[in-house]
Amino acid sequence: MTGGRVLLVDDDEAIRTVVSEALRRDGHQVAAAASVAEQGLLIESFAPDILITDVILPDGNGLDEVPAILSRHPDMPVIVLSAQNTLSTAVRATEQGAFEYLPKPFDLDELCRAVRDGLKRKQAHAAAAHAADDNGGLPLIGRSPAMQDVYRTIARVVPNDLSVLILGESGTGKELVARAIHDLGPRKARPFVAVNMA
């Protein structure tokens, strides 16, 4: 997987320097900001693939900005960093739509892994959306909110090496979802085998 464009927002210059260098070594392009205002400007000019933001910033709360950012850029994974490492902050980060929450002090390798995972999810979501737009040879079609939820779920599981249980009434398209996960995933060159257990 190629690197992505990462926007890092933290008012601590040392954190910006160390994290930026680690992300560049990991193959990413990095832009850094120290405030909510700078973050807004760089989201438009730098067009990041992924955002890493601190919670407490000099001119606002980074976590409060997440819903507005996701409303304009719904496919941009947001990683939230916080020195307020409490359960309520972690829950709130999830409720606001953050892809990942890492309490400070965080492990650089874990942050780099989270960035890679976020970029994989973004790429998988883009592939699923493209397939939905042109049907790309995949059997799933539809633009309803329910189908968009299905596409988002598929995008979340596609890049991961894990087992997936698909539930639903007979005739609802479980096998079609399984085929889409297979055809968009890393095993797409291998056979897709459907076994009827009835």
C-alpha cells in the first residue's frame, strides 16, 4: 500500500516534530498544524487522506470539530489523540465518529499502524463506492441509506484478515455481500466458493 497525505494537528511542537518524522519514514506526506484554525485551512489546501488531531487546542476542541469535518469529508478517517485519557473521552471520540482514539502518551508504532489501517479503510470504501457507482462487475447495487450502510460495513471489513458472519433472512443477499467482500479483498484472485448449508 502506498503512503497517504496525513494532517497532524497538535499544539505541542515536539509531538508535531516527532510524529511527522515517524510518518514520513513510514512513507506518508505530512502537513502539521497547531490550532483548529490552521487545521481548517490545511484540510482545504492540503486535502489530507487522514487526520490526526489532539483534543485540547489553543483555539478550540479538536474533538468538537470531528462531526463537521466528517460531514464535509465522510471518508476521511480521524484519529483522536488526548492527554485526557478517560473513558468518557474515548466514548465521546467514538460517538463523534473518530476512526481511532489513542491516549497520550501513545506508542509511535501504534499510531503509524492506525494511520495505515485508516488509509486501508479509506481505499476499501472508495473501491466499494466506485463499485456501487458503476456496478464494477459486482452484484450489489443501490443508493438508499440502508445500502450505503452496507457499503460502509463492507469497506470496514475488506482490508482485514478476519472471519465475517453475515446474517439475514433468506433472499436478502447474504451471498452477494460475501462475494463483494471477496472480490474487493486481498483474496480476490483466489476462488470464491459458496456452500449451501441448508
